[in-house]
Amino acid sequence: MAGVVEKFFIASTFMWVVPIAILYGFNHNWFPGSTHLSSYSVTLVSGFLAVISVNVVIGFYIYMAMKEPSNKHVPDPNFVAEAKSSLQSRPNETEDSSSTREKHE
């Protein structure tokens, strides 16, 4: 469980840091060729690249989640037992459906 949370926080950090670094870098002429662009072009290009970078980070996070082995996570047996018992002890809902009940005011 700690590995999942760690991956989530790393991905969340990258989703904040990378776009801000791209925007900051374009506004402070850190990238080659950005000095020759107009301010309108700098805004468009940096915003577009920032959005793309967030999508790349999300895609990488999804890839890492899909790569985890499925047999690694085992449900809590107490939770499963309680869920099964609560499903078996539920009254039959077909008899008490909303279409057969009369409205009492």
C-alpha cells in the first residue's frame, strides 16, 4: 500500500512541477528559440506544452498502475465476510419496489 501512495504523490508532484517549470522557463527565456517569439506565441506554446506535459505524466501514472501485478493486492478477509453476510441478510427488494407501494400523505 505504501508503494501505491508513494507513486501517487510522485505523480501528483510532477503534475504540478513540470507545467509550472515549462511556463516559467518560457517566460524567462530558458528554452532556445523562445526569445524570437512574440509574447502571444510564448503564451500559446508554453500553455500548450504545459497541458501536454500533464497528460504525459497522467499517462505514465496509468502505465505504472497497469504494470503492477494483480495478485499483489489481496482484500481483507474480514471485510469480504461482512460484505457477504450483509448481502445475504438484505430483505428481498422485489417485493418492496417503489412501483407497488402506495403513496401515504
